[in-house]
Amino acid sequence: MKKLTSIKIDEELLEEAKKRGLKLSEIVEKALIRAVKRGVNYKEEKAKELWEKASKIASKKVIEKAKEIYQKTLQDPWAFEKLKNKNLEGLIASAIYIASVFYKEGLTQRVIANNLGTTEQTIRKIYKIMVVGNERRLA
């Protein structure tokens, strides 16, 4: 059974595909089948890419601490529930910011956000859940 879904696609690209007689649904379905067969895990690949970007602006100890914070956050049911729909860039950027503060390395939210493709506001929102929300629950 097939399910009707929708995707966002560049309007000009869609028009060009129509001119060429390409059937979008068939192409997308075949691409998804290939990706599933290859075992592509988008989040793992994206996370790896983001950690590599982060290593260019933060020390090794900050990166290691950030990875620890990130993993512990995902294992905490309360935090996971609050953060499950947040983007990966924001989660990793927030973990790096927390680790930077922990080690007093002085990385600013702006520098981290600009390098990881998120916003300072996202970092602050996720920071509140990761740190402040956790402190309230444990108090």
C-alpha cells in the first residue's frame, strides 16, 4: 500500500523535471529504497560532520566533554522528551557551549552558532533544557 506524502522542493527544479517527463514520486521512492538498503543513517552522518566542524573551534577536551553531555542528555528520559524534535545542530552546539563554560574556554554562543549552522537563540533554548531544567528536577 502506498501512502500520500508531501515534500518541499525547489520550484524551478520541479518545473524542469516536469518538462523532462520525470516522475518525482518514482524517483524519490527509488532513492529512498537505495538509501535504506545502504543503511544510510542521516543523523549519524550529520552528527559526525558537526563534531568535525566543532573540532575546528574548540579544544579536544571541550569536544570530549560536549560528546559526554550530549550522550547523557539523550539518555535522560525527561530531557529526551523535551529535545526529541530539536535539530542536531542546536543540540551539539549547546553541548559544546556547556562544555566550553565548564572548562572556562570562552567560546561564545555566536561563534559556536555560526560555525555549526544554528542560532544563538537555539543554543540558549536548548541550554535551558540541558542545564537549567536538569538542575530544577534534581533540586
